[in-house]
Amino acid sequence: MAPGVRLTVNKILVVDDDQESRNLLCEVLEANGYTAYAVADGQAAREVLSRDGEYRIVIADLHMPHESGLELLRKLRHQNSKQEIILMSSFISGADREAAKALGAHALLDKPFQLSDLLRTVAELAAQSAIGISP
């Protein structure tokens, strides 16, 4: 991200290979006042983030073809990105959980999760950003 680029609190990137999940998450986020955009894999997510540095939060599925959510997180951290990452999966192994925490994932949500849990996590991150607190 270029120096001086400010992350927009309400801009969220959803990364999931399942189109129904992407659509549902975007619909729920937008209904709650966020601007959501969705892509199907980690590579597409990195392309979007390289073009638009205003995304504050990335919500990514852990298990996707081509590039997993964990690999996306690893590559973003290698680039010193400032986005907060929320990972979600129907199965998160102990090793994946530890790796995600070590790489600074903000949250790991086990599918199926309550949408209210996701919205609460997103709201916490948005509130911290709005008052200048780094999670």
C-alpha cells in the first residue's frame, strides 16, 4: 500500500470460492452499512487490493482452490499490508489455527457461524479503526 493511503473503515473484501456464500455475505454486509466487494480466490483478492488500497477488512474462506485464505494472509503480511483479516472455514485444523494467529488473523470463524457473530467482529474492527486503535 502506498504511503499516505488511508484505509476506509466501511470497505470490505469478501473472498470465497462459493458464489452463494459470497453473495450472502455481501448482502448482509451491505444491509448493515458496509461497502462489500467479492472475489472467488486469493489471487483475485490480491489484484483488487493492489488496485484499491482502501479496503480495511478482508473476510476470506480458509479452503479455496488455487490459493487458500491462509496463503492469501501470508502473502498480504509479506507485503506489509494493513488490512485486517477474518478467516472462515468449516474445518480449521490446529496447525492452520496457529499459523493464522501467528500471521495476525483477527478472527477465525467456524462455519456455519451466526451472521451476527461476523457482524460483531466487523463492527469491532470498524470501531477500532474509527478511533485510531490498531487491533
